[in-house]
Amino acid sequence: MGCDKETFLAKKPSTSIVQPKTLTDFQNLLDNTLVLNYTGGLAQLSADEYEVNDEAFMAGTETERNAYLWQEQIYNGDNSILDWNRLYAQVFYANNVLDGLSHSDSAATAQGRFIKGWALFTRAFAYYDLAKNFCSLYNPSTAVNELGLPLKLKPQIDEILPRSSLENTYRQIFRDLEDAKPLLPFQRPNNNLNRPSKIAAYALLARIYLDIRQYDEAESAADSALALYNKLIDYNKVSRTSATPFSITHDELIYNTSQVNTYFFTTASAISPGRVPDHIMALYDENDLRVPLYFNRTADGTFSKKRGYNGAGAYAFTGLATDELYLIKAECLARRNELGGAMDWLNTLLEKRYQNNVVPSLTAGSAAEALRLVLTERQKELIWRGLRWQDLKRLNAESADITLSRTVNGQTYILLPNSPRYVFPIPDDEIALSGIEQNKR
Amino acid sequence: MMPACGRQEYELLMINTVFSSTGSFSREPSHIQKNTEKTTCNSRVTGKWGLRRFKTTFWWFFFAKVCIKKYWKFRRRYLFSSQNVAYETIRIGMRLGVFKPYTVYLITLKILFCVCLAHARQSSSPEAAHGVALQSSYLLNGRVVSAETNEPLDGATIKIWKGDIKVLTDKDGKFRLRVPDTGGVLLVSYVGYKIAEVPFGGRDSKPLIVQLESNGTQLEEVQVSTGYQTLPKERATGSFVQVDNELLNRRVSTNILDRLDGVTSGLIFNTNNNRQFGQSDIQIRGRATLFANSDPLIILDNFPYKGDISNINPNDIENITILKDAAAASAWGARAGNGVIVITTKRGRIGNKTKVEINTNLTISEKPDLYYTPQLSAAEYIEVEQFLFNQGLYNVAINNGFTPLSPAVEVFAKARSGLIGSADSLSSIRQLATYDSRAELLQHYYRTGVNQQYQASLSGGEGNHSYFFSAGYDKNLESNVTNKNDRITLNATNTYYLLDRKLEFFSNILFTSSNSESLPRFTPSTPYDRLADDAGNPLPIARDLRLSYADTVGNGQLLDWRYFPLRELQQGYSKSTAKHTDYRLNTSLSYTFLPGLKASINYSFQKGTTDNVSHNELESYYTRNRINTFTQTDAAGGLSYPIPMGAIRNVGNTRSAVHYGRTQLDLAKSWDAHAINALAGFEIRSSTNFSNTIGLYGYNEETATDQNAAINFRELYPYYYGFNTARIPTNTQQSGADLRYLSYYMNASYTYLDRYILSLSARKDESNLFGVSSNQKGVPLWSTGLSWLLNREPFYQVGWMPKLQLRVTFGYTGNVDNSLSALLTANRGSGQQRYNTYFTEIVNPPNPSLRWEKIRNVNFGVDFGLLDNRLNGSIEYWLKDGLDLIGNSPIAPQTGITLFKGNSANTSGHGLDFVLNTINTKGALRWSTNFLYNYAKDKVTDYKVSNGSNFNVVSANYNNPLEGYPYYALFAFPYGGLDGQGDPIGLLDGNQTKEYAAIMNSQDRNNLVFVGSAIPTHFGSVRNNFRYKGFDLSFNITYKLGYFFRRPSLNNGSIYASTGSPAAYQQADYNNRWQQPGDEEWTDVPALLYPSNLNRNNLYLYSDALVEKGDHIRLQDIRFGYSLTSRQQKIFRSINFFMYLNNIGILYRSNSRHIDPDYPTGVPQAKTIAFGLKAII
């Protein structure tokens, strides 16, 4: 009876439920793009890549309106802030997989190693995104004394952590990425770009090093990524009339994430209220194919954003792509005075961006000019990719002195360079429930 | 007096024994044994005699021991002497090896025992009691029947006047009793009937037929059923409520459970509209779980009923027993925490003539009162739209050209762009303001609802077979014209008694087939939506697209994209049908080995299938919209249609099967003053269901073919309009569940002297709860109870209160939450994965300490009957503590989840159930009253996880229960009225403030007001019944007191939402809002702000200014009937006509706003009137 009873009661109660134990189970968890392949949206909401008119402003949510105007308090009763919650959910998924792998016999197999690398990469990606939104810009000399993130490395939900130092936060991000690197495959997963590869690990490293202004490391990481994969797509071959010009498997993509699907202000669709400011539109040349591919001329002559690199998604693509690597490489070269090299990389990219036969050939006479050219192209190429806010922080830290200003209902609001308001407040429910320290804005 | 009497007897017995043990042991035993058997079969010994016999037996054994000792002494001393013949015989026997010393002892014991029993039989017989010789008695045969129905009464008590012997009647009402030759008087009693005094004659009298007359107290229960056993209510220690057949039939309904509403002690019905989060529609004795299922367990005959209870025809039901406390419900263990409802179907009885019963009724219901819900008039809503238009809220929608706009906004837009003049626009607007969508709905979508019910049954029993067959048909046309359904039920119950009635075979087959049909409903998005023009032609309404866009788009290459709700309704283009078939086979085989020892095997199998078909013809809006949406334009402007032209049919099947097996041993034994009633058993259950949905595109009904093969479901298609891109939905899904349970249980009650009852029960349940390690899969639960029938004590001399019984029980029941697991579990992901691969989502974080919920029950009960039982009833006080309850609470999002579910809470509840039945007048006019009062209160005593902000507590208290407060507590923000700008003022730390965010996020509960319970704490009913000759009239008044509800008011957020919906215009207090300085003197409704401020809005909506007392008294129903008996007409044995009015109205409500507290939102249930007839042939 005993044995039969065990068998009788061992049947699982529902067909759809699993208790993740096998490598495939872990992979299915990591394939959950509805949780994992997202980044925060506050940076896009506050960045200077778009504006909304007064009417649209008034129809916005508390968070949209307050983040748009860089107010001190931004949530004002809005709950479930995905910028924080979903990113920590990603950490939770990754930690569960890592914990499960540590009890698995097949962790050492090729698939097991890949999944471990995938989980580590996911965790690093999430912590980096959280750090850039909710912590001040990393500075090696002060980071030890600055507030980082609660660093959850175990799946236990009864463990509530205080904020670590910013130094430890970044150390963790780099450790996870370094650990992930050897485990990830060389090949780009062409049909499953929600999964990382070595290319993605290097590309993310390049992005982070650039962000924290360690340009040598950024360049070397970009080199490594580009050595593995450097395809660009020719915009001449992309439909200019389509509302979704880019597919989610196109050749430039390395790793697909998008902004969390909230904040209507930042949507790229016909009914989106967001408009591209005139001064940004003025940066584009008339032969620049990015205008018809990136933007949509509305009835009143203004431009709204078309869907971008994440295909059908209405929110900004924030993942990794080769065009960003070209720009990182060019910037790093310019910064170490390699003018020719910098312009070569830039021109290689632009060749694919302009109409055939009218491609400009940029040259720079000085490092400063080279840098200026690269940064302008960076702003034009990577518009609405969730990167601008971080660039503003980084460039202002180098005395770029960019002041943002917005006018709503006749009143003008400004955001000064290096303002503490570049760091977003941690959501109120997190503060209330865990008692961690809030950012000063 | 007893001890003295006893002593005399002991002496006498000793003398007898010496005689029999020495002289006549060789022939006496067999004869005595025979008599003994008869004794135990035919008569039950009353307490006094039993005790005496017990003492006698003791003395006999003592005496035997002395004898043996003496013998050994004797043997040692006079081994070789032969003075005593008897001892010499033994000595010789021993020498020959025939007798061993212990054999001698055993024989002696046996002899003594037989003698003792024989003596007991003599002494317990009435003759002995009166000093009459044994020879002068005879066996009297008789039968007890009900005077009204002539049906046999099973278990009636027959007692000789001034005697001590009692016997009970068997299933056929028959009894046999040894009575003195001299004749005498029998007292015949049966619960619910008057005691009859029946004289009997001397030897050879004819068998007696005793007809008992009902004493009219219908509520006095006879037998209660737990689903495992049936026992006399007075023998039960637990809390049972029985609703008998007459009470069940008082109300007219398609659903059996509806008939318990307002007539059942301890039960409260919650309407949909005032139901709290997770609250069951029927609640028994408060709530003792937080998030697990709170529905009571429903048993049909012996087994839980799986499936829709509305499959059961109420006319097939004999009675319903509600099990409220642990002792009553513990038999059902871990699923009994919310109480158990045991439904018993009708059966035939052996010896009854074939009876044909016909039931039919017709219920007519009013159209619902759509004007009950406050809403903005057309003119007012247009005013709001005008304001929002001026603010530019609709500009994005107007400019993109396809987003739907309301008719008024269309006019404003046209006027602004100069397409129409101001005079035209003004007259258009004025015209719109005259429409009322409610009138349109009432005209086109509602009708007088008509429900018809027919049932006929045949029952009876002869020889070894009894039966009940019935067939029923229900046809319901709901007051919503889109819905109708019908139901056929067949029921066949057979019982066979074989092998001298030792083997009983019971089978019951229930078959239900029901069909329902529904058409798409329509929800107006403005208060002035118009469905048809003056000539009655259907009008289009903007639903997914702007009308002007839908009119012109596609240049005729697309299907008509306009939405005509009335045409959809009239033509039935989209139709959903559900066909439900349910079989239930219930069998049992029981064999009585020995009198009182019965073994049984029960098996039940239930199979249900539901076939849902939602068919959308090509002409339907559903199909046209989907085909158009996915239509693609190529570079040359040509169109292609990824969805084939043709109907879209979504087919869903659900199949469920339940196997339930049980083996059980029942023991019912009584001897002397003792009675034991015990059962033990093992149960196994498996319940599976599988559902499967398929979407068929391009469906051809005639050939039953689809064109799914032509569709590319992987491709992302841009919508024809706008910027959306999507895959064509497959509408295909499968899922299954398999729940398994094993249970072991025992239940025993011991009755001593017919007045002390002790009950014990224990049960262990195990199930395949996913991921819980084996040792936690099971939960052992137990209960115990005591009952004391005080009125049977010799010292009880309270003549005016002939019935007084005290009961107390203690024990545990449980609750299962199948959704949780101790280990990390993941579910198939919902939604679309970006690269179309399979993925899973975490549904349950690891929780190693997960345990089953337990509920500790204590029940104290007093049953009483006063003044010749004209006043009877019961008072029960109960305590119900939930332990290790699974609670939900917000948790810091850094953990990766935002809500934690685990064993985190304890609750404590207590209450009172009071039942009083009175017979106010007897005689020609008979007036009786049934009064029910219930009190139920609970509070959360322990909540281990921290709660959220005050806003969480106020708006979603169920997720954030606070220690020391009821689970359904109503908290509110203290409200300081309005300031000079029409802004609401809140209170924070005792100071008036407009820091709304601080008020919402505060975690200091002192900044909140605890208003009270959100569910009634006092409730019950008063039912008066009148009977005069053939007429009967009864009406039921129900009341719910001691609770609060939050009334809806002006919601700034939803009234200024950009899309029209009922939430936008169904608003109260629009005219009471602050509009200009000074208004704050008379109103609390804040000024409308654009854009609305979430926290400011919430402060008002969750303030104590909007809390109302829920207390109300309702005239629930009236029933009027007229019965003709067979004396008045010849065709029927009896015939009864009735009229029944339901949902009559509120007599008293404490709120002055004319809000029905059962319906703070939505529309109250419409009044119904039913006419019916019940005839017995």
C-alpha cells in the first residue's frame, strides 16, 4: 500500500504547473521575456529626446507628469513602479535558476554552463539598469561611500537587505559579467535574441565601461564584441513606409530588451503624445535614411517616433546592437586622439544610414571635433534607445554643461547639470516595506 | 430507593445461582441463551435496569471467583473424599482428563454469564418489574404510521406505560414487544409527532396499527445526515441544522441552494454586489480563512458534488442538513472548514403505495431597475465632455482619425474645424441630450423574465425493492433578452433488500442536460447612446473605431466595419451556446453481518462534459472586425487577407470525472444502558478535468470545415489602422487538473442511559498538493463532543420545559489551498513570448514552512422545548479560530515579488445562533413563527507579515488585515471636509492637511478610522406561517445589521478618463460637487480637477464621509397556498396551489440615500412572482 499510495499522491495536480528541476525547466524560466527582457523607463521619461504638448501632459499619470518635469517627488501614490519591481523580479528569476543549478547534477554540461551564464548575465544586466536609475553615476574615488543597491544574490524572499555601497554594486555587476563571459556561446542566437551570447556580454561591458568613463576598458570590450560580430544593416534596403521597419531578428541586434511597457508619454505609436523636438530633428541631414525609418511625420508637421529595433514593440528598444558598438569604438578612439580611426568607424556606420551615393565622409581636425562628431552621431543614431539620460549624466560629469528645460502651461522647468534629480527616487512601497534609505533629490 | 431494591435481588440471585450452578448447568444454558438473543433483538433495556444488571453481573463474577477459590481449597483438603456428589463428579472428570482446572473455570464463567443474562432478561422484563410471572406474557406485533401520510415511521419508540422496556420500530414502522397477558397501555412517541397512548389487550390481540399525529413543529428534526451516517438529532453532539422538505419547497427557484436563503440558522447569503474580496456567496458561521477557498463543501447524498450545483433539480431533494461545528463536520476533515451542506435526495420506502407527484410552477420577474444606479444625465455628461474637449483631451484621438469618439465629441470636433456651424452643433447637442441609453436598453435588451419548471416523480416500495424516479424540465428566459437556458433532469433511485434484508443495494443515477444560449450584450459608452432611429432601424455605434473612419475606410475593399449592436442582437450573428451534460452514478452495497454491525462499500462516479461554442458568422461584428484588422496592404496598395473570409468559431470542451470510493464499517450496539454508534472507513478520491479550446477560422457550418491551415499564426501583422502589430490569435489552449485525496476516518458516539452522549472523531486527509513533502501532505484532524439530555434525568422535574438538552463540542476542521506549494513552482507563461518560444513564469516562490490551515471549533448548544413544545428552539454559542491561515501581504519588491502568500495569520471568531419556533395559536387558525438570530464576529489575532501603507489598508484591506480588527474591516481616512478651493482636507497626526501623498503613504494606523465590520454581524429572519383550513400563508422578513459599506461617489479619475465607459458616467453626487467658493459650507464632494490628482481623489473616495451603515430589514418573500385533500376531491391524494412573491422590498434601511445595502453598486434583484401547483396522485 505504502508504495502505491506514494504513486497515487505523486501525480501533479495541474498540467500546466512545473517544479523547475531540469535544465529545460530553468531555460523556460529564463525564456520568460515578459519578465526578463525589460529595462526601466524613467530614464526615457525624463530624457530630452521628446516632448509632449500641454494637453497631453495634463492627461498623463502622476509619475509621467512628475518625471517629465524632474520634480522632487515623482510617484505620488502611483504603485507598482516597474522600473524597480520588474528589474528585481529579473534578479529573483536569475537567483532561482542559479540556486536550482547549484543543486543540479547536470550543471556542468554544455547546456548547464550556458544557462548559468545566461542567469549571471541577466542578473548583471538587471543590476546595472537599477544602478543607473537609482544610484548616482559611478565614480571610483567616491563609490565606496555612496549608496548602491540591495544586492539580492539568493532567491529567499524572507531576506530583506539594506543598500550596499555603490562600489560593491558595480563590483557585483562586473563579477557576474566576468563569470558569465566564459559560459556563454560565441554564436549570436539568431532566432532567440532574448538569450545572451559572448557578444552580448562584451557589448554590455563596453556600454557600462563607457558609462563609468573607463574608456580603455570600454574600447577593448567593444573590440572583443565586434571581433565576434559586426554586421550592420543597410537602411537603403529597409521599407520607409512600414510602421514597423525593423524585425526583431534583424542583423544588428545582439540582445533584445525594451523599456518596461508603461509610461504612455514614451510610446512610439500613432496615438503616442510624444514628439521629437525640432532641435533634434534639425541634426539630421535630408539624405539621412534614419528620418523616414525612425520618425513619422504627423498631421501638424511634427515628428513622432516610429517603432524601432524591437520590431512591433511600442516602447523603446533598450537592448544591445552593433551600431552602438561602432559608436563606442569611435568615441574611444576619438578620446585617445585616434582621429582617423574614429572617423573610419563612424563613416562605416553612416554608409549604411544614408541614401546610396550621398553618404557623407566625415573628417575631424582635432580630438575635440572628432568627439563632437561622434557624440552627435551617437545622439542621432541611438535616439529613443534609453541611453540618452546616462549620456547626459556622463557628459555633464565631464563638464559638458547641458541644462535641460521644458515648458508646460507657460511655466518653464529646468534641470541643472549634475543635479541630484538625475537619480530617481526609490519607489515608495520599497522604502515603506524594507526601510532602505531613500535618495536625496 | 434503587439500592435497597437491588440488595434484595442480589441475595435472591445468589441463591438461584448456587442452585443452577450445582444442579442444572447441563441443560439450562442452551435454553437461556436463546432467550437472551431474543431479548437483545426485541427490546432495549432502560437505564435503571441496565445499571442494576451491570451490578448483578459484577456480583456473579465475584461469586464465581469465590466459588473457584473455595473449590481449590476444598480439593486440596478433601481430594479423596467423596462427600459431595457434584464435586466428586468434577474430581472424576479431572482425573479422567476431561476437566482441566481452567476449563472448569471457563465453564463456570459461561454458566454464570448465561444465568446472569437470563436473570437480567427476567428482571428486565415488565413482568419481573411488576412481579408478574414470566409465563404470563406474549409478543405483541404492531406498526406505527403517520396519521397524515400513512407512511411508516422508522425509529418510533414504543414503551409500556409504567414499564421500562422500549423498542424502536424498523424501516417499515413495525415493532414486536413482549407484553403482559393482562393488557395495558403503550406509549408511542416519535420526534415531531404527538405522543400516543394506545391500549392493548390480552394474549392473541390483533396486531396494533398506531397512527401518530404530527405535532406541527416542522423544525424539530428527526434524522440528520452527515453524508457518512444518519443519526437521530438528539443523539448528535454537534451543531446540525436541518431544512426539511416543506421548508425547501416554500421557495421557488431553479437552484437548490437559493432555497436556504433566509431560512437557515447560521447561514448568510452574499449577493454579488456586496460581496467582499474572496467571499463565498454562502457563508456558514463567519469566515475562518483568509485566501483559501471559502465555499462550504456540498455533499449530495454520500459524496461531495463536483460541478455546478444548479444541475440539481430542487424537486428531487428531500432535505438538507447543514453541518456547522467540528463534531458535525469533522467527518469531512480538511475540506470542512467552511461548513458542510448535505443534500439528501428523495427515496421510496418499502410498504408505501406507489405515489405520483407532480410539481410545476411559473416565475415571472420584472425588468431590472436600471434607474437605481446613479448616473449623469445626458446633458451633464455632455457638459463634462465639452470641458474635456476644451482641455484638448481628445485631440490625439481626433487627429489620428481612427480612435472612437462619442457622438458629442464628434460634434465639437466638427464645429471646431468649421465643418458645421454653431447653430447646427447646438441643435445636434440638444438632440443628443434628449436621449437616454437606459430607456434604449430597457426597450431592446430587457424583457419580463419567465422561468418555467415541471417535474413529475414516481415513488414507492414493495417486497424487497423501493424506488424513486423523477423527470424534470426547466426553461428559463432571463430578463436579459440575450440569455436563455433550459435543463432536463432525470433521477432514478433504487434500493434492494436481499438475503433476509441483510444485504442492501442502493443505486442512484442522476442525469442532467442543460443548454444555455447567449448573445453579445451591449454596454453603452455614454448615457445617450442610441440603438435605433425613430423608425426602429439599427444605428451604428463607435466601438473600436471612430464612426467616420469605419464608414469610409478601405474604399469598399474591406468588410463593413461599423458596429450595429441592435442588428447583432436581432440577427444573432454571434451566438454562444453551452451544452452541459452531467451523469452521476452513486451506488452502495452494505451487508449486515450481525445485528448492529454493517460493512459497506460505496462508489460514486460523476462525469460532466461541457461543450461551448461561440459562433461568429461572417456578418458578425466580431468576425468583420478581426478580418479587417489583420488585412494587409502591399506596396502597390493591394489588399490581402491573412484571415480567411468566413465565420470564426471558437469551440471549447471541458470534461471532468470524479471517482470516489469508500469502504466503511458501521457498528450500532446497545446493551443495558449503553449504546455505541461507531463507524470507521477509508476513502479514496480522484478528480480530473481537462479543458480544451480551439479557434476555427474560415469556418463553414455546412461542411464543418475550417481554413486554419491557410493562416500563418507566427507572423506579426501590422493592424490595418494605427501602429499596433499582432499575431493572429490561435484561441487554442489546453489545460488539465488531477486532484487526489486519500482519507482515513473514524467516528464514534457512546450513549449512556439515553441521556449522556460522548462523541469522538478523527480523520486524516492526504492529497497530492504539489511539491509539499510527503509528511506535510496529510493533516490529522479530530473532534470530540458531549451531550446531556437533562430532561431525562430522574431529578428533572421542570414540567413547563419538557425538553432540555446541553451540548458541547471541540475539534478541528481544515482548509486546503491547492494553489500553493512549498517549493518553487512555475506555470506555463501567459501572454506572448517575444520569440514565440515556450516559457514559464514563477507562480509560487519557495516556502518550506507551508502547512495546511486548521480551524479550531468550539460549540456550546442548548436545545429546549417549552410549554408543551409550543415554544422550542436552540441557542448555540460558537468559537472558531483559524490557525496557520494563509495570508497575503505586500513584501518589499527587492525580493522579486510584491505579494507574499504563506501561513502568516491567525483569526478568532465567535458567534451565536439562536433559533426559536413558536406556535402562537392552535385550532382552526394555526399561526406559527420561526425566528432566527445569528451573531458572528471575527478578528485577525495574529498577522506575521507587515502591512502596507494606509492606502493599502483602506483600499485593499483583505490583503492587509490588521491585527485586532475583523478580516472584512472597513477603514477610512478621517475627512475634514472641503477648503475654500473645493479641495478635500485630510487629517495626519491630528493636523488638518492637504499633503495627500503623506496621508496615503503613512503607516501610522492612528491616521485611519476603523468604521466597523464590512459584513453583517447580526442577521437572521422572522417567518410567520398561518394555516386556516386548506389555506396557508407565510412571509419572511430578513434582517442584516451591524455593518457598514462604502457608497460610491464622484470619482474624479474615472469621470475625466479619456474613453467613454459606464465608469465614466455612472457617477453619484455630480451635482453636489464643489463649484464655487461657499459650496464647502454644504457639500463634502470635492471640486473636479483636471488633470485629476490620484491621491486627492482617493482621500475623498476612501474617506469616512462616504461610509454608510448597512443595517436593513427586508420583506423577502410571501407565499400563499391552498391545499385540497383527498376528502375534498377524488382525483388526487392531495393538491396544493401556491403563489410566491420574492424580492419584495426593503422595510427599513439606516442609510437615508435610498441605497439597498446589498447592492451599493449595480442593480438590485428584480421582484418575481411565481404560481405553482403540487399534486400527489
